[in-house]
Amino acid sequence: MGAPKHLVHLIRRLYEDGTASVRADDILSGHLHPSAGVRQGCIISPLLFNVYTELIMRITLEEWTDGISIGGLKIYNLRYADDTTLFATSPRHMEELLRKMERVSLDFGLKINRCKTKMMIVDRMNNNSPEIVQIANCDVVQSYIYLGALITNSGGCVDEVKRRMAIARFAMDRLRKIWKSRNIYRSTKIRLVRALVFPIFLYAAETWTLREVERRKIDALDMWCWRKMLGVSWTEFRTNESILQELGIKQRLSSIVQSRILTFFGHICRKEDAAMERLVIQGKVEGTRPRGRSPMRWTDQVKAAIEGPLHASIRKAAVREEWRRIVKLATST
């Protein structure tokens, strides 16, 4: 992989002479020499694992031409540690790519977990091919959890928003003793809601594509949490404005989501031109579009918030201070 020989020698010596012991209660076992894996807690372990998997993928993708083309660049895979996502244009290509990666991985001592490996078909024209139930002995699913977020074959985030709302409501219910307690100041309860409940809902909110319907549901969740904290029932005929004014809430939950989306957009635009994130939001996906109105894209909500074309938003986001002012102005209402 091009690492200097003296560094390779140091790492080899580190692992060749390494010993470990197992402690059970107060009993310590004798020394043993681990023969596989990287050291837990060592700062170079993630780097070593990434180098290992990078070499596997390089050998796997040799002379491979299939993949998703965006802006003239082929995307074959996305990786986060050992969580790997492969892209192909047909079930046949996907099976071929997976089996090839499996063969190379076995040569390096790694094995693919077939039970955890899932396939998904995203094809609006053919209704996601529901007749295909398996590809390369892996189940074809309509949705799955990847890095803590729900991915569906519709390409949208409606199901993920509903899932996050349900998790946030459950977390709010589990803290009912705190909300009913009279020994805790109201200001402390507000901070607890923002620190323990809202972050659960806002996980990966930067990647959401929100329509007006989802925004209203997020605002409804926002008000439900504040009413739950105050112990105000719906039969008391309290308006949302009166509750927000009583608590001094100046920014709604939907505005926080929008602020995160715009901030993340600015972060992407300030990356180098060859960055994967910039390619995805600016590049054009090759292929034919089906008839009818296209679904809302992630960048469409950015253009709606800024009230301008995408290229103007990219130019403004290049200046960090200017973009912060624009985001604050766009989410102030």
C-alpha cells in the first residue's frame, strides 16, 4: 500500500511481541500471544483495519466496470469500517461483485456474514421488482437499518422520520417521573428535553428531505413533548402559542432540522471539488427518468429556503460567515 518500510517493521514488531492476559474476578491468566485481529483501544487500529479493507476492495474492483454513474464518475461502494455497501445496475452484476469480494476476502482471512447481508432493489420504473426475493443467497428487503438510519427502496426519508418520532416519544414517556417531579425546576426540565429527547430525533437529520407534511408532523411532535413536560392535556384548550410563550421557546424543532440541513449543505460546498459529497449533490445521475413529476430532491429544500438557484447557494456557502448569516435568517421564522 506504499507505507514506508520502517513503519511496517515497527508495526510488525508491535504485534509479534504483543501479549495478553484474561482477568476473571481477581484471577489473572497466564500470558498468551494473539494471532488475529488488531489491538483494542490502540490509536492505529482503525487505520490498520481501513488499510486492510482498502486493499481487499482494490483487488475486488480490478477490471470492474459496472456501478452507479454520477457526474461521469462511477461509484462502486461506500464503506464505514466493516459496514460495506455495494452498488450495481442489475441483480446479475450484484451477484458477480459480491461473490468476487467474498473470494478476495477469504484470501485475507475475512468472511462475509450472509445472515446480516441484505439486498435492495431501487427501480421506480419496474416497481422495485417485488418478484425477486434473493440475490446471491441474500434476502431482498424493502428497507433495512444502516448506520442507525432506516434506508428504504423508495429513496425517501418519510419512514425514517416516523421511526425517529416514535423513538423520541418512547424516550419522553420513560422520563415521566422527571416531568411530574415538583422538585425539579422548569428550566432544568427544558434542558433535559433538549439534551435527552431531541438528539434522539435529530440523529442524521441533516440528510432528510422534508416536505411540508413532514414539517407539520415534526412541529406536532415538538408541541407534544412540551405539553408532556408541563403535564398539559389536550382537553385544557391551551393554544400552542401560549405554551411556547410560557416556556420561552424561540425556535421550533422543524427549524432546528432545517438549520442542520443548511449547515451541512454549506459544509459540503466548502469541501474540495473531488469530494464524494459534492459529487452526489451537484452531479447528474446518468440514465432515463420515468414519466411524471420527479420526487423532491435534497437540494430542492435548500433552494426553497434560500429562494435562489443551486449554483448561487453553492457560491454563497463558500464564505462561512456569510452562509451562517443566511442560515440564521432562513430559519428565524
